[in-house]
Amino acid sequence: MRYTLRQLAIFVAVARNGSISRAAESLSMSQSAASSGLAELERQFDVQLFDRVGKSVRLNELGERLLPRAVEFLDRAEDIEALLRGQTGYGTLDIGATLTIGNYLATLIVAEFLQRHSDSRIHLGVHNTATIIQQVASFELDLGLIEGKCQHAELEVVPWLEDELVVFCAPTHPLARRASADEEDLLEQPWILREIGSGTRETFDQAMRHVEGRFDVRLELEHTEAIKRAVESGLGIGCISRLALREAFRRGSLVPVETPWLDLRRRFHFLWHRQKFRTPGMQAFLELCREMTAGAQRSDEIALSYIR
């Protein structure tokens, strides 16, 4: 073959990072070595894989076609090397999870996975749904765990677990003493919500689409714990996953506001690129996710050690 694994690794790193300098840093090599490796790959085949825009680079059409094949080739090469070395682990997995999953499920699943496969390594990133979709699509992540919807044509989306949002407030709030709240009650309240681009906000907006009137969104936050603290302090009411509120409801520091007329149900999903080689490590992690949530009809029914 006229190309090397190192050349492909440089190509993939440049594609993921959008610059040769950041790619070199991620590969622990000098910028000149990375630049030379990429230039040699293009020179050998008399092709150009990137459009150069100032100091940044962007994949062109040929580069876009090569990227999934190069990623799969490198994944398989790593799997072969691990087998030849007699390694019992699964190498390194890059996993991304949206905030509800990442904060309340994924960390526990990752911990269990590493206890079972001590030779493995996992990089877990926690971001909103839009970011996770983009990172899986660009092969920055092996696997995504999302709570929003995904319509990306190049990504495989597999249902995992039912989840449900719930409107909630502080125990001293007037709505805490009501049996239920109607549309007018909710329109009168200031809201503390997740940011646009998150799966939680998408589900909330979809559920409220038929409400005639404009909600008073006082504050938008990226983290569910921050929303809980803001609602506890009396800044307004909120709407996040029952899973994230299970312990607060048990303590009584927050209380649910019943809204039987609203459909706040959604699903958690697994996400990976259709053209990506599903490594044994990915398959083992998916199996563990299903194992640890088996028997639960909804996310807040999962029997996990940190929830009493």
C-alpha cells in the first residue's frame, strides 16, 4: 500500500480538529511532522483532501468520502493490534451523553464498565443534543447517548429507554398547593428552562406548542442542577426529567406540578454513524446500558445505587 496508518491517523485528526496544529497536539507530534504527513498522503495520490481557509482547513468532497473509511480502517487496525498483544480490554471509547443521561446514568454505567474491563479507557463528554449529534456525525465520538430527537441521515438512531419531563416548583410556591395546573396557571409563572438545542427544551417546546400565549422565560441554563437550585430559591418554575428530580422529590426540596393535559414523554436513544465500524467495545458498552436499565419502563424507575 502507498499510504500508512500514521498518514490516515493524521488525516482523521485534522478532519476532526479543523486545523493541523490542533491535530498535531492531539497526536502528540510536532506541527511540521503532521503537516508533512498530510502533504505526503495528498502528494502520493495527487489529490487534495481539504480546502485551506486561512489557518483552518475544511474537508472537501473527496475528504468527506474518505473520512468514514479511514476511521473504520483505524478502528479495525486498533482492534487487530489489541488482539495480537493479548489485551483483554476494549481500548479507548469516546462516548458523548446529553446532560440528563450524562449526569444521572452514564457516569454510573461507565464506572461499571471500567470495573468489568479494567484495561479499557473511556472518554465521556457531556453536552446538549445538538452538540452530541454534530460530534457523532464528524466521527469525534464512537457513540452518543441522547435525550432529544435526531433526523441526521448519516446517523443510526436506536431507541433505548422511556423518559418523562415534569413541571416542578419549590414547596412554598402557590402551585405546590394545587391539585393540578392549567394553561393559564403556567402562562402566569416565570420559567427557568434548559437552553435551545437541548433535548429537554425540544420536548418542552413540542409539548407546549398548542398553548395560546407566550411563556415568561426568565432564565435559560445549560445544567439541570442549576435549574433545580434556581427553582428552589423561588425564581420560577421549571420542567426537566423526572430522573433528575427523583431525589429532590423524595426529600421534599422540590415538588411536582401535575399537568395531566401535557404530553411530556420522550425516549433516550443510542446514536452512532452508519459508516462507523462497531467495535467490540462499543457493542459491550451498549449491552451494559441495556443490562443496567433492564426492567424499567421509565428512566426514574431504574434501580441505581445513588437513588434511594
